[in-house]
Amino acid sequence: MDLQIATLCDFAAEYQGKMVISGTFDALAAKATPIVHPQCSLAMRFCFTPDDTGDHELNITIIDEDGKPINDKMPIKGAMPVQMPDNMAFLTRHLIVGFQGLSFPKAGVYSVDILVDGELIQRLPLRIVQVDEQGNQPA
């Protein structure tokens, strides 16, 4: 199993087997804490081979610098069954997870952890920055 794409973005959608990703980011800025981001998505593209056939569990958790989840809804858990058609060398699938009203209590470095079957396969860093009225970081 290969996670070919994993990114936070403003918008993601799939159509006709293609994934459209708009506005990827790794930082959010706001004037006051808590910093609340109204809406975003985690866009992922997995590539499976016949060896990946079977039932898997996907966990997604957004954690703070201390490794603690940002809210009590984390981790997000989902079943990820993989079935390969006969005579296929590989198969790709897109998974888009939407987030609404993410709240970060303070500025700092957070991470989006993606685990499959309990194994961390990707960690996306996310900087949360507090800025002043002019958009500058306070000294």
C-alpha cells in the first residue's frame, strides 16, 4: 500500500477517476486564539497491489506539539477494505476527508497523522500562526 498524495487543502473532489485539489496549505494564520478554520479537506490518493487485499483500518488524528489530539472527535476511524480485480497489477483510490470548524487553541506546530492498521504512514506538519492587524507575527 502506497500513499501517493496526502495534503491539506481548501477543496478536493473526485470526478471520472481524477482528483481535483485546490489550495494546498501547511500554515494557517489568524489574529486571535483559538484559531478556527471554517472548512478544509484532507486529500489522499492510495495505490494498492494484490498484496494489500483484505480489510484495513484507517485512522486520522490532528495532534498538537505534545502529541495530544486537538479535540475529542479524534481519531477519525474508518474501515478500508481492499479488493483487487483479477489480473490487475495495481489499483488507485482517492479518499477525501472534510473538516469543518477545526479549532486550534494556540499558535504552534500541529500534525495530521495518517495511520493504517495502527502504523503511521504519513505525518503532515501544520503551522498555526497568530498575527497582528497588519498580518505580522508578534515579536
